[in-house]
Amino acid sequence: MGDEIEFYLMRRERNSLFALPVDAYFSGVNDKHPNLGMSMGHSRIVTASPSQVAQHVMARERQELENQFRWLLLD
């Protein structure tokens, strides 16, 4: 508590996994990044189309909510 922290505004192009501070950004950054062609299996950024979100994320969440509702009805 009482420590000072400094935030930086970052910029990342759409469909890119590489971000730089805005003042250090340059247009060819994705061409220069060494990991872009490699597997991104450990990335925390996920890209998905709206249909993929509906099919996978929303369907799973709906199923979980329906299961919780069934448990409430059984009590």
C-alpha cells in the first residue's frame, strides 16, 4: 500500500497477439515479431466469430444455468 504504479496505454492490431505501448508502436510490428508463425496454444487472447461464441460459450453457460435451475426445482 502506498506504492506508486505507472500504467501505459497499449496498442494491439485486430487479430494480433502482440501489443506495444502506443508511443513505441510501428505499423510493421507484426512482421517483426518472432513468434507470430508459431503455435499460440498458451495465449490468453482468444479470437472467435460470433457464431463460435454462440455455439461454444453461450451453449455451455446455458446448460450450466439450466442444470442449476433443475437443482432448485428438486429442493
